[in-house]
Amino acid sequence: MLLALILIPLLAALAILGGTPARLTAIIASLANILVATVALSCPACANGFSLQVLADPQIHLSLGLSGISAVMLILSVIVTLTAVYSGKCPEGREKLWFSSTLFIAAGAIGAFLSTDVFFFYAFHELALIPTFLMIGILGRGDRKEAAWKITIYLAFGSIVLLAGLLLATNHLGSFAFEDLAAIPAEDQNTVALLLIIGFGTLVSLFPLHSWAAPAYASAPTPVAMLHAGVMKKFGLYGLLVIGMKVAPQGMLHWLPWICVLLLGNIIWVGLVTINQKRLDLMLGNSSVMHMGYIFLAIAALAANPDNSIALPAAVLLMFAHGISIALLFSLTSVVENKTGTLEISQLGGLAKTAPALAFLFGLAGMASIGLPGLANFAGEVMVFFAGFADWSPSDGLGWVQITTIIALWGVVISAVYMLRAYRNSFQGPLVKSTENASDIHYCEKIPAYVLAVTLLVVGIYPQIILQFL
Amino acid sequence: MSPHIIEFITVGFGLLLLMFEAFSKGNKSRIGLLAAAGLAVILGMLLCPAPCCYEVPAWMERFYDDNAVARFYKIIAVLSTILVLLMAVDFRKVLAKFSASDDSGSGTGEFYCLPVFACAGLMWMASATDLVSIFVALELVTITFYVMVAFMRRNVGSLEAGVKYLILGALSTGFLVYGIAWIYGALGTTDISLFSNLLEEGTFNRSYLLFGIALMLIALGFKVGAVPMQLWIPDVYQGAPTPITAYLSVASKAAGFLVLMTIIKPFLDSEATRHAVMCTLLIMAGATLLYGNLAAISQNNFKRLLAYSSIAHAGFLLIGVATGDFTSVSFYLATYLLMTFAAFFVLALVRSEEESDEIDAFDGLGKRNPVLAFALTISMAALAGIPLTAGFWGKFFIFKAAIAAEVSWVLIVIAFISVAAGFYYYLKVVKAMYWNAPRQEKAIAVPIITKVVLLVLTAAILILGIYPQPVLDLLGK
């Protein structure tokens, strides 16, 4: 059954290339995926794992399984896939490329999260590479060609560094299966941890390897931006949590000071860059890079103290919440662009007068991104900050993680600044030329937005619904 | 029936073809199809050996060995030759234009017969276990290639490529023979199977031996395209007829690597010479990787880009040879065959239609023929090493071998840079196909042979990308 979750989008994508009606096939495939995922998650006995040996020496299996964190990531993937298929405006005559690429990227993401074998975990992520390259390069906007090259070469470089780290680790372990992951000999842990941090870090846009992310998300067509910022980015964090922590715990501890400094780079430096942005899409792209810092903080807390019981749930919850909120924001941004023809904040204004529903939804998403209580991101962020100080008493003195947490709290202020300012300048205030004739959000575009908004509210009020899987 | 009969059958078949060609009139490309059919029969003989005797006779044992690895490389050789012949059949328009003074194709008949001889030589190289028989087989292959490279005699590029290949090839042959002489002088025999015992005894002059090995490495480095003997590759690959470029790129390289592995194995195993040989090979690998990848970045001609990329791939393969993991090298070469031939089939077709090898000729191919563009995209993705294609597994095994052998981190970083660079120049072609507008709107028609072959190759690349075990089973692992 788990194989169906990957095969459905894959076969649908091939069918679209073969000539079936693109939009319809994509919608059916994503709805089918949600159905199968619901069944798989509610009935663990039915969701039997799947294993096919593809190589004898070393033993590599195409094996799929549903564990705690991967269940949450699966929910994230299928929800964002459904909404991505509904979002954005496909240019005339390019439906084939648009929808098949979206489904290929979705298949890659789901495959990566469901894999219980290190090799296919890595390989499925790469499935998204070429569709992303083509989508951004052909159907993107703005500086699309440069953005497409940047994301592809950066991700390729990150992947190959990651591969070296994974090979070094599996060389010691002798097996590629997740269940065999254990700490490797101490003298190699530092190297493996470094390679994994650089490799996964590039994929997650850790400072200073982050410059590919914002232009790529800004130039990408909406479904690609939603899938990449919302789902694909979490792959690197998932990898660090599941593989990095198990294989090289002392190594991660060794590099803790560096992780702390770099994640502060994400939060503070990139946060300040975000405040400086003049376009909505670039602001969102940079904000998504900034928020990765919080999740890295949870990972740092876990690295400093592997018995930290709050850090892992915090990271997973924030990954989920951020994925949903950024997908919602990108989806609504594309609506704004369709209605007004521009994303320059200086050229927008008073959109709430002509598009009240859009303004409400965007406000909800923006508040979620800032971390307003009642919405999912708050639950995640507050848990991350608590994790920084978990099992801490004043007599311990302030360690790296504690100081980092204190400084990271300013990130909340920073995100409030840029988000509220952008919202005020775009939606409130007097009407301007570009917004006076805008129509409100269309019924079809409301569907993805409401799905995501409701998810944010439900998880925000009752986070246990997600945390129950861990 | 002894296994070495197969090479004799191949040579006999080639001679028969030549005679048939001399007396046949009409469409010469039928000979190509006939040759391919005959080689397919030989391929069948290789894949399913008849149960009757397969013992090499005692008098042949010194020169010829039949084992799983040898048979694997023979399959690579025969498969490459079949694909080259099929490509040549579809390439006949260009061949005819540059061969005779009219477009009748009257002088092109031999073009379909020569690969059969080269194939026999490649097959013998796969089984050779004595330095002398290696040399004889190598010469058969090389001399046939001299003729094939310069075949389009009314094309200046082809002639220039032929002359360059001839002169540099003759030079490398000189190095080879000189190296054989020094090794013979040091060890007292040319029989490779005796080397490991002699090296253990230790009664040889180490400097003579190392000098001989160095000369051999130079000669074999020329064959596989390793720095610093790689200068001939871009010009010869670009000038030669496209099917022959593909043949050089795959079969000649594979045979070269097999010979390198056969000769170098006893020296890598023995303590006396291991360190020197391994270090030299690793340095060559690093330099080859850097040269091939960095030079390919600026190329605008697809054929020349493929030439530089083949140098880059040789760099990866040299890492595998240096670490002693010969299985990874063989696997890489098998997948390299699939990816390279797919790319060359598309190139040959575009060259026939557009009369140009430049990357601009591929502009807008995504619109003109989506299936062709998809096949080339898969091929480029495989060459770049994107997972879920066969090409990734090759690089995976080589990286694994390098890490297990604990090679210097400098080489690993060079390999990182190479892969990243590779992504750029391979995707440059994908970009041209999909991002740029076509120069003319006319759709490209794909001949039936090319269509079928591309379908099979693309499917193989994708299937092996998920399930590589069958290739390893063929190797006997």
C-alpha cells in the first residue's frame, strides 16, 4: 500500500505526458493519494511495509515503511500536493509540463519520506531535480534562468557531499537499512557529521549555503515553490534527525558551536535581509530560509542533549507547521499576482477593500508565520524555545544552546516586522492603481487556501493531532 | 569447440562481408544490417554458451583466458559494435556525402565491414592474458580504427582526426612495446599469470620494472584518455564520423580499461610496486577529472562536449582502477555504454538533419520531437549521475570504493567539483532543448531503427537505475 503512495503520482505524471487531460489527472491523483494516506495512517496493520532487494553487495533494498516522523511528513506532503495542484496559473498550452512536473516532485518527496533504506531515501530526493530545473527555467518568472541554474548546481553539490557522508557512514555500518543505523566509531564521527551537516544543510538552505533558495522560490511557478519550500526542504532536516543523530551523535556535539552560529545566521542575518525585501515573493522566499533556523535550533538542542524529550517533537511540529504556512503564503501570493499583476509591495495597497477574503486568508497565513498563538507555528516555535532550555537549571550556566535560544527569540520580532509591514502596505491603506480593479479570490482558488488554513487552525489549537504519531 | 573460436568466427564473418560487399550492388547500408544480424548471432553465442566443451586448449592457455569478466567485456564489445552498425545505417546520408564524389554511397560499403574486425580485436583483448597477445589484439583494434576515423575522406575534419589519431596512436604503440620490453627484461616473461609469483619472489630489478610499468601506463593512458595523454581525444572525437566517435568512446575505452586492469592487477596486489602504481593512478585520476570537467564547461559543440566528458568519465574510472575495485569499473562501463550510445544516436540523427553538431542545433528539440528530447534528457541525466538512472549507480560504486580505500580527501573534493561541473554542462543541452526556441519549426522524423534503439536504451537506463543487480549477475558477482 505504501508503494501506491509513490506510484499514484508517478503513473499519473507519466499518463499526463502521454496525453491524458492534465489538470484532471493531477487532481484525481492527489485526491487518491490523500485517501490512501488516510487509510495507511489510520490502520497501521494495513499499511504493510514493502521491501524489494535491488542489490546483493552491498545489500540495498527499495524498502518503504511508516515511522513516527515520516508519518507526519507524509501528511504534510499529501496535503501540500493537493493544494499545489490547485494553485497557480498554468500558462496556455503548457499544462503537460506544469502538472507532470508537480507530480514528479511530489512522488520524489513522498518516496524520500517513506524510504527506510538510506540509498533510496537519497535517490528519491533527486527525482525532483530535473522537473524543478525545467519548471523554473521554462515557466518561471523574473530572473528564472539564473535561478534555475543556481538551485540545480547548488542542490547537486549538496547532494554529492551528502552522498560522501552517507557512504562513509554506511561503510562502517555495513548496511543501508534504517533499522541498522547506529553510532559509528568515534574517530570518524566528526568527519561524517561535518559532511552530513554541509550536505543536508545545503538542501535546507543553512547559512551560508542559502543564497539559492530565495531567488529560486521567487522565480518558480507556484506549485514548485509550494512543494519545494513546504516539503522538499524538510527532507534535509528529516535526514539530520533520523540519520545524522543516530549515526554520529558525538560528531554533531563536536560541531555544535558551528551549528549554533550558522543557525543564528539564518535567523538574524537572513531575517534582516527579509525585512529589506521589496517584493512579496522574495520576502517569502527569504522568510522560509529564516524559519529553518528555528528547526536547526531544535536539532542543536537535541545534539547537545540526546535525552532532550522536547526537541524532536518540537522540530517535527515546526517542520509541519512551517510547510503548511509557507505553502499557503505562496499560494495566496500567486493569487495576488493574478489579480493585480504585480508583487512589488510599493505598488500594492488597499487590497483588503477589493478582495476581503484574500486579505483575511493572507492575514491568517502571515500571523501563522509570525507565530501567533492558536495557529500551528506557535506550537512548534514555543516548543523549540522550551527545548533550548529543557532539563536546564540556572546552576548549569548558559551553554551554547541556551545563548542561541535567547538570541533566536529576536527572530520572532524580526518576522513580525517584515510580515506586518508587508501586510499593511499591500492590503491596508488606500487603494492604488493596480488594486482598484482586483476581484476577490475565486472559488477554485479558495479550496487550497481553506484546506491549509483549517489545517493551521486545527493543529494550532490541538497539536496532539500531529504529535500523536511520534 | 574451444572458446577462442568465437574471435575466429568473427574475423571470418568480417572477411565474408568484405567479399560480399565487393560484389554487391545497390544500397550498401544493407551490409550494415547484415553485419549487425551476424553479430547478434555471435552475441547470442556469448550469452548462452553451448554445453559442449569450454576448455581452452593447452597450447592457447597462456594467451587466452575465458572467464565471467572476459565474457562480460566481450558482450560489451559486440553490443557496441551492433549499435555502431545500426547508427551507421541511419547515418548513411552523411557518409555518402563525404565519401564518393557523387551521393551514391558507392565507397561506403567497407564502413560496415570494418567494425566487425575491430570487434574481433576487442573480444580478443578481453580474453588476453599475455602481454604479446594483448599487443596483437590492441593493434588489430587500433589499425582498424585509424581507417574508420579517416573514412569520410572528403571531410577535412575526418582526415585531420585520422592523421592525429594515427601519429599519436603510433607513438603510444611505441611506448607500449618499449614498456613490454622493460617488463620482460625485469621479470623474464610476458605471461601475466606468472607475474604475481615472480613479484613475490623478489628477484627482479625494481627500477627496471617500475620504468616498464610507467611506460605501459603512458601507452594505456593514451588508450583510455587519461591526463596527460588525453590531448588527442577532443579533436579526434570531433572529426571522426559520429558512429565511430561513439565506438571509440565506449568500446575502445572499455577495452583499454580492461587491458589496464589485467596488466596492473598483479602490480597492485604486490607490496613491492603497489604504492607507486596506486599513487600514480590516483594522481592521474585527479588530473583527468579536473581537465575533463573544467574543459567541458565552455564547449558549444555537442560532439566536442561529449569528448571532454568522456575524459571526465575516464577520471572516475581511474579512481576505481586505483583502488582495486574492478567490479565497480566494469559496472560503470556497462552503464556508460547505455548512456553514451543513447546520446550519440540522438546526436547522429540531429547531425543528419541539421548538418551541425553544435548545441544550437538542439534548440527547441523539446517542441520539434518531444520523445527524442526526452530520450536525450534521460541520457544526460544518467551521464550527470542523477539517482534513479543507471549512471548514478556507476558513480555510487566508484565513490564507495574510494571511501573504503581511504583515498586522500583532495581527490574526494575534486570528485565533488567534477560532479557539480558535470551537472552544468550536461544540463546545458537539456536547457537548449527545452528553453530555447527552435531554429526551424519542422518536426524531426526519427527513422525506425533509431527509434527502437533509443526506446530500448532509455528503458534500460531507467530500469537499471532502480534495479542494477542484473549487470552484476553478468559479471558473476
